[in-house]
Amino acid sequence: DTPHDTNLKVRVVDIYNSKLDNREERKRFVLERGLLFKNANEPSQDPYYNEVENNFKIFARFHSHEDHKSLLKGLAEEQRLRDQIAELEKQLSEGAQQASTAQPASDAANHAAGTPMEVSGP
């Protein structure tokens, strides 16, 4: 073999090895995060969390598993709060004069069904 052929063969082997390294890294990532099989016994998350998780899957590789879960929980809570604020604003615009008279939709449904609302606080 000429030196050019040898260099070409070495380059091909290097490319092949880098592909194998990438494959091994992806496999390790999937196994570490438990992405291969979803646990059927695990209770499903709330819809806000599921939506955020689906939208932010591609960013999981840039964080540790704990950091990514924390990010998803924070974003889901933010979306939940935004929806509650929008619902309260809607109720206020529909005639509730004060925020204290407006009820979140879940509280209004519980009240209409005769279910006593839980009160937390001192």
C-alpha cells in the first residue's frame, strides 16, 4: 500500500470508530434515563407535565437527569399557573367584580356538584 492508501484506510477506520462511539453514547443515554420502556405501573403525570415533556425531549441530553426533571416540573407548574390566571381573568371579565368572588373552574365544578371544598391555611 502507498502512504496515501494507508492514510485513507486509517481515516475510514477513524470515522467508523467515531460512529461506534456515538452509538454507544446514545445507548448509554437511553438506558440511564429509562427511555427504552415506560413503566406501566408508574402513575401518569398530569397533562401539563406530559405536554412539556414531549416538547422538551430534545433538550434532555444537555442536562443531567435530575436537572431535566426539575426543569420540566417548573415549566409544567408555570403553564398550570398561566392557565389558572387566564381562567380567573376570564371570570372577572364575565362579571365577577372581585377576585374573591371568582372561583377556579375546578372549585366551581366541585361547588356545583355539592362537594365541599378543602380549605388550607392557618
